[in-house]
Amino acid sequence: MTEPTHDPDQNLTRALTRLAQDTAPRLFAIATYDTDTENDTIAAWGLAFPDHAYAVATDSTFQIHTDTPQGALRHFDDGDTAPRLVWLPDNTATPTR
């Protein structure tokens, strides 16, 4: 008979999981829409923290650190497309793995 596996740090693991969920940054995308070609694109993915934001272009050519997610928008405006901020739903309470 095999002994059940017991995590001696189970309480610590639960506390750290709650801490990570409570302090997780919000995920956002910067989307663009080209009215000439009627193409929409995700230009960047970002993380919003309480006092700053970080965004990375999907083609990996550009990264930016700004005070707010809105501050990153102007860096993805090429004149032909208007970038828009898209917030993803909070899913930290439901781990997928």
C-alpha cells in the first residue's frame, strides 16, 4: 500500500497562491484596426501593475515601460491605424494548468 503524498508546506503554498492571485498584474492587449484594409491586429501584449505598465510588441521588435497602459498606445500608432486598449478578463482565480 502506498502512503498518500502529503505536502508539508500546504498552508504556505495556499497562502502564496492567494498572494499571487491578489497581486497579479492585469493583462491587456493593444489592438489596431486598419480602415484601408479592414484588418485588425494585436500589436502588443501588456501587464498593468498598480504604478506602471509593460508592453511587448507581438513581432518582438519593441518593448515599452510606461506609467499607464494608455501611455503605451501612442507608441503603436503608425498614423494608419488607431491603437486601442483591450482588457482581458481576470482569470487568476481559475488556474488552467
